[in-house]
Amino acid sequence: MTLILTIVTGSLYAQQAFTYTQYMNNPTPYNSAYAVVSEAGALDILGRKQWVGIDGAPTSFVLSGHLPIESIRGSVGLVAIHDQFAIEKLTEVSAFYAKSVQLTEETFLAVSVNAGFRNYNALYSQLDAYDPKFSNDIRENTGTIGTSVMYYDPNRFYIGASLPRLSMRSLGKASTEDERYNRNTWYFSGAYIYEIDDDIKVKPAALLSYTRTIPALFDVSATLYLKDRLGLGVGYRNTNELAGILTYFFNNMNIGYSFQNTFGKYAIGGSSSGTHEITLGLRFGDLYRPRIL
């Protein structure tokens, strides 16, 4: 309890951007322009549990889905995120519309806009009802808008930039007190498929998450794909975190698991119980070709 109390007390001032280990398999939650890359419908679910074994440790659930509009090379969809850390809870729901245009024979440019709402609750009085430091609970509801862009070849690579959750409360304002828990985050991402032969492919990927006044998070990974069915990956985050990633693709479904562990000065109490993450993805249309990009 003392550990969680210490971390929560400082979390108001040091919240990191929302990221997840298997970002390379489904970028839609942070860049909805990706929804048009496969030209098919999709439903993806993610569950993430950090610091297993510690009461009140961060837990996240993400749901994203979209349907194609084939006549205009577009897509409409929804992203929902629930993030809980001890007495802090953040829920976001956002609908998006994405559209792509063909630039060359092989490359496209996709743009997406989204709008939704964010609900944030921090019931600090539950930590210590008699300490004035924890007397002010926070309950916030705010609308959000956002935009994403992605340049891609559907068979080889993508490069994207996005600001998926711009709080309407912060529009036209300088730094304010509520930016401690209501910050806007930029995401820059990319991935490339390198084909060794018909049965073996390698996909390096990277994700940079930037929030003003907070150190940037940088993730890099490499995944080896065998026969477009089995993916074996490793990832590194600049907060001294290493991850192992396993993905299996069925005809129209994929399931993934990752374990991420911290080492060095960032480890909780000098060691970490690790972070477990499970994903499940369904594809509608294009049923017999797994999407590894």
C-alpha cells in the first residue's frame, strides 16, 4: 500500500503516454488512419496488466473496430480505452472516419479525423480521508477531437503521425493546472516488411510517444514471421523495458501474447513482476490472407 500511495501521489505530475507492447500488430488505437491499410473490417481487443502481484497496479483494456467503405477507399470505426491505476480511472471513447488516396501505383496517403469524450476520476480521498493532501477528488469529463495521417504501401511499410486525443478544454489555452492529468500526446510510428523468402519475413517497427513536459517514450521492435502464420518478436522501450512477443495468425483471426519486464533503475522496488498483455483480432473480408503489416 505504501508503494502504491507513493506512486499515485507522483502520478499526477508524471503520467506517461498510453502505449502498449503489441503496438506493431494494431496501430489503430493511436493512429486511426491505419484502418484503411488492409481494406477490410476488423475488431481488436487488448488486455494489459502491469506489475503483476502489486495491488492497484495499472490495468488497461482497449477495444477498436472499423468497417470499410470500399467505394471511396475509406473506413469508419470506434476506439474505446479504459485505464485504471489504483484510485485513478480514465475512460475514452472516440469515433473516427478515415480516407485514403492513391499517390503512385503502390503507395497511398491516409488521413483520419476522430471525435469523442474522456472521463477521468481520481478519488484521492480513498487513500487517506484525514490527510488534507488527499482531500480534493478529481472528476472530469471533456470532449476530444483528433487527427491522424499515414503514408503506406499495403504490402511493405507504413509511416504515421497522429494526435488522437486533443482535449477541447485545452484549445486556445496555455499551460493550466488540469494539464497534470489531461495532457495531449503525439505519436510517430513506422514499420517495414522485409521479405527474406516466401516463408520468412522480418518486420522492424518503432513508436515514439511525446507529451509536453514529460520525457518521450520510444519503442523499437523486430518480429520474425514464419509462413505468415507465426510471429516471434522482441521489443525494447527506453525506460529499460524488454519484451518478448508471440503472435499466431489464423485465416481471419490472430491471437497474441507479450511479456514485458523492467530492469535497472526503473524497476519497481529494484525488481519488477512484469507486464502481461493479451490481444485478439478478427478480420472481416480478405479472409484467407493474414495481415502481418
